[in-house]
Amino acid sequence: MISNLNRFNIVLASQSPRRQQLLSGMDVNFVVITKDVDESFPDDLPLHEVAPYLCSKKSASFSDSELPENYLLITADTVVIIGDTILNKPADEDEAASMLRMLAGNSHEVVTGVCIRCNAKQLVFSETSAVKFAALSDEEISWYVNKYRPFDKAGAYGIQEWIGYVGIEAVSGSFYNVMGLPTHRLFVELKKFNCQK
């Protein structure tokens, strides 16, 4: 893939099948190592800093000894921002439907924070995409939630699923960022990443 990466053992610390799919689509060879991390954040943290904060928190949860020799660790976190509200993953059907009612007929932002780390340094960045949702009926929202069970997705939707096909009017910025990984930006950063202090 990228000659600069051949010397690393790349680890993706994410249970998300979308992130795994996207990194595979970049022809990056990697292994998946995950652990449960508390995804809380300070109440006074600016909304656009939440995703970078959380991906850094996920990265910090790993000690060097838990990772392969000569590792390059990638962690990520995605949040949906509408107005002054952050939508993370819904807890149940009711919360998922409530989130989708907020999004329907409105525009929102999707922010993905990414942390790239080796044993000597780390890089944290984020990408923001603007998404315009069409109006959705309660019946459509209920059908989507019941069929697709989007409880592992920020904002309770996956743009690559039925709701994205029929309900997304426009995306400004990276489409793949909305899925959970800003692939172009990540590719650029990986090419130039230098594991030197």
C-alpha cells in the first residue's frame, strides 16, 4: 500500500464494522484490538472538540505493552451535532426515533476525530461533514429503527443504509466521514506520518 507503512504493525482499535470496511478499502493491512472505554466527556468541552477528545481517550487506554512491537495505533470517534446538541449512540428504540425526528427535515454536522499513535508520538485531527436530511414520517422512522436497529451509530443512522438512500438530500464534505472514517484525510496523514520524536 504505502511504503511508509510497511514497517508498522497497524492496529485499528474499533469494533465498528464500517471503520474496518473503510480501512480495508484503503488497502491497509491491519489487525483489530479493542477494549471498552468510557465515552463520557467534560460538559464544557466545545462540541467540535468532543470527537477528537474521545478518540484520544480511546488511544490513551492502551499501554505500549498491550500493542504489537513497532505498532501504529488508529482510534476514531464520530459524533453528530445538531444545533447545540450532540447525538451519540442511542440507547434504545425510543431514543433512536427521537434522534431521527430531530434530524429529519434539518441539516446537521458529522464530526469524526482520528488519533494516529506510535510509541514515540501521536497525531490527532478531525473532519467535519454537513448533512441535509429530508423530512421523514414517523412511520418511516419507526420502520427504519425496527429493521436496521441503528444503536451502534452516532445520530441513530447509517448513511450507507436505507435511510441514507431515501432520506439524505445532500452531503458537503467527505461521505466516508459520515460513515465513520475520513478516508482521504487519513490516507494523507498516514503517508507523511513519521514516528520520530
